[in-house]
Amino acid sequence: MKRNTHIVTESAIVLAVAVLGACSSGNRTDVETGTVVSGPARIQDHDRDRTLGAGDRLIVPFDSEVRVDGASADDFALPVPTDSFGDSAVVEAGPGANEVTIVLGDRAHLTVRGDYGSPIGTRPASGVDVRPGAGDHIVSTGGRRARPSTPVDVVPTLDPGPHLAIGVASALAAGDLDRDGDLDLVVGRANAGDTIWINDGTGSYRDSGQTLGGDETFALVIGDLDGDGDLDLVRAGDGGNQAWINDGAANLQQRGSTFGAGDARAVALADLDGDGDLDLIEGNGRGKPDRIWSTSIVTTTSTWCVAVPAERRRRSGRTTARER
């Protein structure tokens, strides 16, 4: 009888260990395989007012498709103490199958300024994760519950905007050509003249009807070449570089002849010699050396001067302008 009792007791212990092992293994599997945030999370300025506020969206991606059932903003964690989803923030499914959207409330605060690294410091970048228990409301289509992991970065969103004309664009430049406080566009073309697009202040553009150049455009740069307070244009094309001068109302006219040999593949403007006007840096292809063109402003309404190339200017020891 004692022997039988010993056998029963031993069997019970083995069974108990097996059950505990299975439970432990099950818990470990759930922790290891639960669905997690897989960033970055995207800020969407829903009302396009350029400020973060009620109605804007924070779209949080996961590593698998998820279902949302009764989730709230409390299911998500913001590790930076000063961050907030705002008052009365709500949670929605989508827009992607693997995404959850937090519709922000009043007094929302997030900082989009680089990668999330630490919740401390001076204006630390925001991060976002889920809290423990979020798996009760956010579950993958495969049954994996959402679980905390590493907070992901919060980044701005580039939303699709209006279409411009169809064509082969080879260069782009943006600047306030008509001086109304918003950014206009110059589109360089590979197979036609360049075009100017005027911003109406809401991010919608109209074709100004102008055509600049005619050869293939390789690069564009905008700057005040003649020192009159408005933005002009240098276009680098297959036939050489051209200066297009603005009348202040976004009407551009070429001034002077074409300069350079048509080798430029990149251009930039900066006051390299400290004389108060912009000079041109020409980055060349076709195995040609890069070049600097120094400018000299002549105080008339019809003249813009380009000095001889900077290396010739250094050899002469004087500022000699060649009218363009």
C-alpha cells in the first residue's frame, strides 16, 4: 500500500511540473511573439494649419495587421514626460491594415526633431509605444496581442498634394518669386523649356505661362543676383549657364549671354568673396573641374555682371567685371 501511495504521489508531482512548464512556456511565447509597434509613427496635420492641435493625427504602425476593439489613448505610452495626446484624444483603426490612428485632442504636445533616444534632456524628441494591457484592445489578425517594446520615433508626414504639368522634370527650385510670403516653384525640364508655378498661399499652384530656356536643364538655383530684394534664377543647361532676372512680380527675363560650357550638374549661390553679392559655384560633370563665378552688381535696372572666373580674377589681382 505504501508503494502505491508513493507511485501516485510521484505521478502527481510529474503532472504538476508538466502543467507549470506548459503555462510558463505559454506565457513566454505570448511575450516574445506579441505584436509590437514598428515605426516610425507619423504626424499628420489634418487641418493643414501648420500647428499641432485637436483633430491632427498620430499614425502608429505595428509589425503585423491589427484589429482595434475598444482601444483608447490610454493604451499608448509617451515616454517623454512633457508629451501629451491632448484632452479627449480618441483611437481609430487604420489607415493601413497594420496601423492605428490616435486623433489628438486639445493641448496635444509632441516634438518632431530627430530620433527618439531618451525621455530626458532639452526638448527631447518624442517617441511612442503601447502600454501593458494594450493587448486587450489591439490584437493582430493572427491573434498576437499588442505588447510594449521599444518606443518608435515620431516623424512628420508628407501628404500627397496637387499635380503639376506632366513632363520629364530634371531639376526643381523653390522660392518666393512674387514676394507674397509663400514659396513658388521652378520646374526644370529635360525635353522642353522650364516653367514657373505660382503658389496661391494654400499649396495649390498655377502655371505662370512662362517658358525659360529650351535646352535640357541640369540644375537650378534661386537667389537675389542683382541685389534688388527679389529672387532671381540661375539655370544650368546643356548649352551653358543663364541668369534670369526677376522684375519683382515673378516675371523672369534672361539677362546677358550664356556662360560656362554646359558641363554643370549642380549649382549653388553664396557670397564667397565677402563683397555683399552672390557668387555662383558650378559643380561640373563630364570630367571637368568645378568652377566659381564671381558676380558684381551694377546699379542700373538693366545690367547684371558676372566677373571673369575666380581663378582668372585672382591672377589679375583686381576685380574685373564682364557684362553679361
